[in-house]
Amino acid sequence: MGNESQKLIEIIKKFISHEFDLEEFQSRLDTANFPKEIQDVKQNIINELEEIRFTKLESNQYDFGVKVAQRILHSLKA
């Protein structure tokens, strides 16, 4: 697994462990280097997190964000 993948996994783990909120998660993903295998879905992920932030109740945002994070992890392992 490449360096980009490791850094992305670290960002995801920090979000899942509540080290930062959904807005910070989105911001960090936006500036992260995605591995070339999933680079093409980066903008869709950012857009989905944006949609969650502005259309879901704040109390539910973490749960929706975790689902996105888990999909990214699954894509990295595929």
C-alpha cells in the first residue's frame, strides 16, 4: 500500500475516532493526495460529504460520514 493510501487511512481513522468533525474530514480529504486507483472518485466523495453537511441533521452527520469513510477504506483494499 502506497504512501497516499496510508495518509488517507490515517485521516479516516482520525475521523472515525472523533478526532475531528465532518467539516474537518471533508477539508482534509479535499487537500489529500488520493491514490491513482481511486483518484477519479475523489470529487464525488467531497461532494457527498458536502451534501451530508448541508442536508442532514447535525446529530446524524457523523454516522453518514462514517459510511463514506468505510466505502473509501473498502475501495483502498479492493
